[in-house]
Amino acid sequence: MAHRFPGLEPQTAPLLPEPETLPETDAVWMARLRAANSELAAAREAVALADAQARIDKAEERPDPSVALRVGRARNGGEQVLGVSINVPFGGDARDAAARAGAARATAARRQQDEALRLSEALAAQQLSASRAAHASWLRQAEAARRMRTAADGVARSFQLGEGSLADVLAARRMANEQELEAGLAAVDAWLLRSRLELEAGQLWAHAPRPDASGGP
């Protein structure tokens, strides 16, 4: 490869950094997940809209009086006539039914909001628990890999001193490599669950650098 493409440097895959534990407390993350939950936000908007409509329907029940003023002249034209009429309509069955329906819609919207809140709390707790559990699992796998590699190196040194067999060395190295692979997979799971949690909480790009507004590099 090097002699065929002299200008091409060999590339090595970047190592996955060690997973980091979640900063801050569970309560902080739960609050972030609630605030970023789109279904819960929609349910709250629906409650606000239903409450506003219920207030309008309730207001329609109250009488809406009107005053009319009439001015005219008598037939002989010598006298002016002034008339005042007051109209006070009373709410009927239709307005009462509309008010009751509006109140029922508001109650239903609040129930849906409570259900959305319950589901969001359960999902947030599940995601948070899964992320912390994945990090703990990686810690165990990484420690096991370190111990296995230390043991494999010990078997190799013993073989160099004339103890044991090459089969023992190869078996120990194979077991150490398999455990390191398990630790690597656990690290991937830990990073994946943490990134998913940060995405759901609106924190994945919260600290990402923003481009210069002046158009500079």
C-alpha cells in the first residue's frame, strides 16, 4: 500500500474514550427530560386552550343586555319623541349545554395532561436508570479486562522463564482479548445510552460551539 500510494498515510481508527458518568443529580435530569418532552408540552397547551374556551362558554351564560335609543317627531312636527328600550336576554338550554361541554373538555384535557406527565416520568426514570446501569456495567467489564490482561501477561512471563506451555499463553491471551472486546462493547452501550438521554433532555448540543455570527471562521 505504501509503495503504491506514497502520499497516503495509513490511518488508524480513533480509540473510543472512556465513558463518563452523568454529571448532576437524577432530579436535575428528570426535570430536563420533563421540560423537553414534546407530548407533555402539547398536553399542557391543550389544557390552556380548553380552559380558555371553557371560560368563554361560561361567559356566554351570563345575560348580555343591550340598550336602544329611539328619537323621532310627532306627526305635527311640534314635539320630539324619545324612546329607550332595554333588552336583557337570558341564557337558554343551548348556552348551558355549551358551558357544560366546555367544562367537560377542560377536565378531559387535564386528565390527558396527568397521563402524559405520568408516562413522561416513567420514561425519564427508565432512560436515566439505563444510562447509569450501562456505565456501571462498563466499569465492571473494564476492570475484568484489566485483570485478565494482567493475568495473561503473567502467564507469558512464566512461559519465558520455562514454566507452563505455549498453549497456556495463547489461551490466556485469547481470554484477555475476548474480555477486552466485551469491555469495548460495554463502552459503546454506555456512550449510546448517555447520548440518547442527552438528546431526549435537549442537552446533546447544549455546549457545542456556535459559528461566529460575523461570518468569520
